[in-house]
Amino acid sequence: MTAGRSGRTVRDLRTGNRSAVLQQLYFGGPLSRQELGPATGLSSGSVSNVVGELVADGLLEEAGVVDSDGGRPRTLLRVAPGSAHMIGIDVGETRVRVELFDLTLTELARTELPLQPRGCYDVGPIVDHIRSGIATVLERAEVGSDRLLGVGIGVPGIVDRDAPGGTVVHGQTIGWDAVPLEALLRATGAVPPEVPYIIDNGARTLGQAEMWFGAGRGARDAVVVLFGSGVGASLITDGSPDGAAPGGAPLEWGHLTVQVRGRRCRCGALGCLEAYTGAESLLARWAERGGGGGAGVGDAAMGNPAAGDAIGGDEEDALAALLAAAGGGDKVALDLLDETAEYLGAGLSDVINLFQPERILIGGWAGLMLGPHILPAVREHAMRYSLRHPAARVTIDMGSLGPDAVTVGAATLPLAAFFAAGGRRTPPEPTTEAPGWQTSLQTRGGSTTAAGG
């Protein structure tokens, strides 16, 4: 196909036009054809052609009419919700959450599969949870895979999408060493070969969700913090929801050194921010000081398998117990929350000084639980430890999307690819077994196992 001086072909231009119209209607619709021209910068002829194509593809539908000034009523257009579906998956550190959405990100079905407590994060059971979760939500919503744009997955750790054989996850804090997650999932047959898996860091999917639909809308530069068993963050340097690429760059913020020769982090280093602020370490420190009967969930990861039973084997229950103790005036719990707020504020000051963001948003299950109790103190400490000029322009608030933010953000991964392709499916790259792994996926009574080398 002939390319112009810019190197773009006619097909590229058509794809760009389709993408512009789809995104304008998605984020700003419903709109009439006449309104789409100024909104997208396209001529009326181009708008007419693109709208005709998208309507014929079933991606747009009429959404009523509005009166015009002395002329004929104008028909409004919107994205057709049922024209496609996405699955978003949050591989958290306490459970795997799987949700099915229509094209407008309305939830159609969900399931949650808890992970075994006390630091058990084997690859095989998680792959099996994802496989069974996909089957469950499709069955509950009575949706076939023919309209499935893709499966987006948010995971802990560093994600390498360019690895041979498909996306590989390096999760040092959870014991994942170059896990070929995409190849393992593809081998389960959970979705047809033409449906892509798009895997990214969970903090990054959280960041994209908040920037597209939550408290980050309208900001250009932001940092979104994922506060769970550990802590992480994503940096967004272009906040416009253009769908051109997944959220901002992931930051291994939890592994900044905040105390030389300090507490040992689960990554193996000493003095990491996560060793003082993550929910797991927070509960361990509470147990060390005699809270919760003297033992906590965090102890299990530090060599005390029975410790979790003292305040419940679930981190969320244990954190709720700590907050209840603080609410009842327990000095140990109150001092621990004050200390945690100061470490978080100091950690955020590094982000403020380095990146000078416009907004900082806090999310994640632990962040949502702790935020109402410590956010004012976190703000105060962050301002105290930051340089005055960048501190004066930043706001620190809670994210607005709640516990589903990571799954919503994960679902936007295939949606962003769909937008970039002008509303056309993009088939996945072929995946093969990654070097150094023996991928033995055996289904025995519904259980999938994986062995790594």
C-alpha cells in the first residue's frame, strides 16, 4: 500500500480516523455526527465514512436525537456496550479477582478465588485460578469468546513483554523468577488462540484505571500508589485518556531504601520502604510489639507458620483488627499507625522531589482500609520532607475506584489495544515455551500445576 511522505499509509490514516471517532464517543459521547467533526478535527466527509464503517461493524449505535437550531434533529451516537467484551484480572497477594466487562466497562460477572495464606504464591495454583475464573465469568454472563477482545492481567513484579515465548514476570518478593506467565496461561486453553493475554504490573493497571475513570481524570502528571501486602506505584506523565498505550511506567517504589541497615524486606534487602509500610510488615511489627495476642499474619512470612492464627489467617481481617484496636485507643496500634504514616509521607516526598507530580493517589486494598485513618498525617509528613516548590503544587488523595480498580485497569489493556487498532481485533503474537522452564501443565481433577527450572 502506498505511503505518503510521513510514512503513513492510507490504511494507517483510516485506522487513526476510526480510533479518533471511537475514543471521542467513548470518553465524551453521546455525540452527533456534526459534533464529531470539531471534536476530532476530521472533515464532515471523513466523519461520515468512519461512522458508517463503525456502525456497520456493530461498534456504534444510535442514542436518541436532539433538536438543532432551526434545522433537522440530529441523531446522537454512542459506543454499543454489547459489541465486545473484556476480562480484567487482579492477581493480588491475598486473592485472584476475575471480572467480565462489556465494551463500556460495565461489569457483567465476577468471581474471587482466595490464595492460601502465609506467603504461599505458587505459580501453578494461580494459573489454575485464572483459568477457572475465566470459565466462571463467561458462563455466568452467558457470553461466548467470539466477542472477547482480550484478557488483561495485573500482577505483582516486573513485567517483560518482549521476552522470548511471551510475557515473563519477575516477582522477586513473591518468589517468581522469570515466570513465563503468558505461555503457561496459553497452554491451559482458557481462551481461543486469537484472544490475547495482556499482562502488566498491578500498580500500572491501577494507575490507568484512576487516570481514565477515577480521581486522576484531568491531571497530566500523577503518581498512583498501590498499597497492599507490599507497596508499589505507577508514574503517569501524560494523563490524557487517549488509549494509545497502557498506563504509566511502574515504579518499584516500595524498594527505595528508607533506613540504612534497617528491617529486612521480603525482597531480601535491608531497609526498604515496604519493610515499614506494606500490610504484611505492618502486621509483623504489630505482633513484635505484642499486638493481636503477640502474633500476626506478617509473622508467617518471617518463619512463624502458626502466627497467623492469632489474629486470623487473612491479612485483611488482621489489618481490620489492628484498626479496631487503634479505634479503641490501643497505644501500640496508634503509635504503629503514626509511624507508618511518617514512613509513607517520607516515601512520597521522594516521589514529589524526583517527579514533581500534580497529583498523588492512594489505592489498593490496604490503602483503602488505612487511608481514612492516616491520610492527614501522610500529607503532613510528605510536605515536611519535600522541597517547598514541588510540594506546593501537589495534592495527595485517595483513589476513587475502590477495590475493583486493578481489575478495571487490567480490562483497559485490551481496550487500549482495540482503540489503537481503530476498533479492530489485534491477534496475539505466537507464544512458545520460554527457555529454562519445563512447562508441565497437567489437568487432574481441575487442578493445574507448573514446574519451573
